[in-house]
Amino acid sequence: MIKVGVFYPKNADTKFDMTYYLEKHLPMVRKKVGAALKGISVEEGIFGAQPGTSPTYAVVAHLSFDSVDAFLTAFLPVAPEVQGDIKNYTNVEPVIQFSEVKL
């Protein structure tokens, strides 16, 4: 299994509409990529390494797929629409990481 990590950096100017993300964007992603998407988790940063410090990321999402090929087959045809929606909930460019689940 692989996870596609989507990391939204936190800075002084970061805006992130969590309601839109949870109620509009992610349901659209689920619908567009279909059964290839095995699960989603979403985390909202509360602080950094020390309490009271700013988190490195405002939001982190992990999308699970059976393989990189399963992701690419499902995502590439809908990528323009999914990526085009980013401006509707945030003003930061997400950082993407593919990871292989080991445990």
C-alpha cells in the first residue's frame, strides 16, 4: 500500500478553509478517483515541536492507494479538476510525498 501525503505549509499568510476542504474538496476527490482510493485521513496542525509554536503544516492529508500505478491510473485523468479546486480552500501550494506503508 502507498500513501500520498499532501502537506499544506503554515506561514503567517496561510489561509485554509477546512469546511470547504472537508465538505466539498475531499468528496469531489473521492468521487473522481473512485474505488482506487482506499482511505483518507486529515490532520490540522496545532503547534510545532514546542507547545505554543506555529505548526510546520496547517493541514496534512494522507490518501491511501494499493499502488503508485493505481493512484496514477485514477488520478491523472482528473488531475486538472482536482488541482484546479485548490484555490477555493487555500492560498498555499501543497507539498506532495509518496510513501510506501511499512507498518
